[in-house]
Amino acid sequence: MTKLDIAGLGSRPAAGSLSRPIHQILVPFPIAYFAAAFATDLAYWRTAEVMWYRFSVWLIAGGLVMAALVALAAMVDLFRNQRPAWIRASAFAAAVVLSIFNVLIHSRDGYTAVVPTGLTLSGIVLVVLLFAISPGWTLTRRYRSGAKA
């Protein structure tokens, strides 16, 4: 027995580390971006400081980029013995579509770009995303051999 086998490091199969869906690792990032955008919208509503407005626009845009990466990773996962969890995946897609409208509304100029429409959309997106990830950070389910799906 080698030192690695005694420590338990050498006996772990390399393929076992890929058992977790790829998109599950990325899902927290757009949620964090969209939650931060809601927080900066609240800060802008209370202070009217332009800095918070600009942060919101960048956070929503960053969340959309990360959501696109999640979508690509979820497609890869579908080819890796996964199937969509339709309700969660649909909720995630709805949040992304609402965020696209939200970034367009935030791209307007002035206080009305955020209050009330942008702030409301940011809150709705956050609630929908919290619903989408409530059972876990995954948008897919693993096929079970021998079990009814």
C-alpha cells in the first residue's frame, strides 16, 4: 500500500468527480448577480445616487452572461444522462427573460429607469429564481436505471 492509498487520496476514482451536474456549479452566480442588482436598486431608490443605478445595470448584464453559461452547461448535462426538471428550468428561463426586459428598462436614463418598474422587475426576478432553486441548485434530474421516471 502506498502513502496515497493510506490517506484515501489514491483510492478515489477520477470519474467520480464528474457525477455532479456541471450547471449546478454555475447556478449560484447569476442568482448572486441578480440578488445584488435588487439590493443596488433598493439603494438607488433610497438615495438617488447614480452609482447604485450603474451598479444595477452592470450586475444585471453580468447575471445574464452567467445565466447564458448556465444554459450552455445545462445543455451539456442533458447529454450526460440527465433530464430537465421542467418546472425549475422554466422558472429559470422566465427569470432570464424578465432580466432581459429589466436591463432594457435600466438602460433608460433617470430615476424612472429604476423606480418603480426596474425595482419591481428585480424583485420579481429574485423571487422566481429563489423558487427555481428551492429544491436544490440543479435544473436537471438524473435518469435512474430500473426506476420509473
